Amino acid sequence: MKYYDYTGVMHFHSALSFDGHVGLDKIIDAAAENGIDFLMLTDHDHIKAKEEGWEGWKGKVLLIVGQEISPRFNHYLGFNIREAIVSEEDAMGIKPQKYIDAVNNAGGFGFIAHPDHEGTKKFHVKHYPWTDWSVNGYTGISVWDFMTDWQSSLRSYLPALLSFFFPAFFLRGPRRITLARWDALNQDRKVVGIGELDNHGTIKKIAGLKVAAFSFPRAFKLIHTHICTQEPLSGNSQIDIPLLFKSLRQGCCYVALDYFQSSRGFKFVIAQQSEEYAMGDSLSLTENAQILIALPVPALVRIIRNGQLLHEETNNNVLLSIKEKGVYRVEAYLKMYGKYRPWIFSNPIYVQ
């Protein structure tokens, strides 16, 4: 099976957001410098960038405009919408099922954002978790959010200072609670996992000087969502945006920290009777089914079945026969500077 691997960034904010600080022109330039193929913008509670004509190809970067629906809790990323979705508030508070349904009714789809965000009391960062798990109708959830992960290192001043200058060295990967919930949800239905950046280009004053907490040229080296398509992008946004959306909704995508080593070229399929099934696919198990994994460089590879570790080995090519149904996904950890660091987290293949 051949597919085309495109590197993207999901969930970030421009100067059009009330808490954004960088114009879209500079953000797009930073993406081009970092080899980013597509950007999925999610300014707070509006889609002004689309209304102002920003969506589409800008040189080598495809900008897609979505929206972060952002009440106090239960933030939701909506895409493929033509108008901003307004969350309604009643005496019982803001009901996330209402805006999930509103996105779907508008022909869109969406993802639960930073579901286990804790913030940090030490530096007065508020927590923004998802609290209502009775909802349905969402396409997927964020499994690895840069800000959630990075802020977990802000426990005291020295680690905070070091993690500011060397953020990739302090990232621990998706939270175990998030992965466990994702695995559990996937037992009932397909729930696509994505990565988020949630960068704002925030400006802080230090000793009277204005400093960008994370400039976009720095931030764009970190958490990526790779979307794999069966056809190459054409350069026509009217064709390419639906093509990316189709693969994203299917779950033919994976999340990676590409800071130390590019993950492009990662492959995870299940082969059976001369057919190959990719991430997001379902198959009925018959006989001689094999998991095939390829990585650009050797890494610690973990094959997860129904949320439990099934197989582990260090290699750049892994072949494993399977005889049981289940939900199979892959994690890869890259050994850098004497330590295994989180690298790749695939979406599942569903074996029935």
C-alpha cells in the first residue's frame, strides 16, 4: 500500500484570537521554514481568517481554518464549517453536546481538545480539561498536546527555565490517562487521535524586555500530526482540503515529535491475503495476518492491543503475526542522548 505522508500542525492561534500575538503571514513563513505542509488554524470562537480569505495554499503551505469553541471547560476544535459555532449557555452551564451537534449539523467534524490539561499552579496557568464524557458524535480527541505536556514540567523555577530553552527534552509524551481513555473509547467505536500544538506566540516581559514564550519557528519543530493520503496533494485547495479531511476523519494519521528525527516514512499496516490495511481501516481476521511496521531509523517499538502491551522490540522494521481480533496501534520511542524519548503514536487498525 502506498500513501503520501504530509506533516501538519493542528490547533494554534493567530493575532486574530484575543490571546494570539503573531500575524498569519509570519506564521505561514515559519511553517514553510520548518517544512510544514499544512496548518489547521483554530482561533477562539470565530473563523475570521476564512472570512478574510486566508484559507488555501500560501506558497508551499496549505492553511485550513477551523475554530476552537472555548467556554471555561470542554474546548472543542471544529473544522469544515462555514460559520462560527456559538456555544449556548443555560442555567445548567454550557453543554458541549450542543456545540458538537452544531458542528455536525453544519457539515463539519471535530475533536476534543487537550482533554487532560492541568495547567500549573506554580506559574498561575489555569486548567482547561474536558469534563463531560457523556457526549457523542465527535470525530476524535487530542492524544498529545504540547502545552499540556510541556506545562507539566513547570514545577519549580530551574526546571521551568531549562524546559523553556530545551522544551523537547522535557516532553514525556501523551499522558497515560489520555491513552487509556482513548484505548477504552476505541473499544466501542472509532475515535481518531490527533496531536495539538496550542501555541499562541505569547509575549512575556522579563527584566523589562518582551520575550516570545514560544516563537512559531521554534514551536513548529515540536508536535506534528501527519496525515496519510492515497493521492498526492495537487496544489488546488478545493481538492486538497477535502482530501486531507477524508484521511483525517478516517484515522489514517499519526502523531509525532519530529524535533530529534523526522518521522516521515513511518508505516504501519496489517497485511492479510495480499491486501494491506492502513491506520483507520477495519478488517475481518481470517488467517496469516501480519503487522508490518517500518521506521526511518531504529527505535523502541511497542505494539498495543486493546490498550495492553502485546509486543516490544528495538528495530526499524517489525513483523508480527497476529491471531486475535482487537484494536491495534503503535508507539515508538527514539533513543537520544542516552534516553528513550516519545516519538510516534499511531492511530489504530481495527481487527474484527
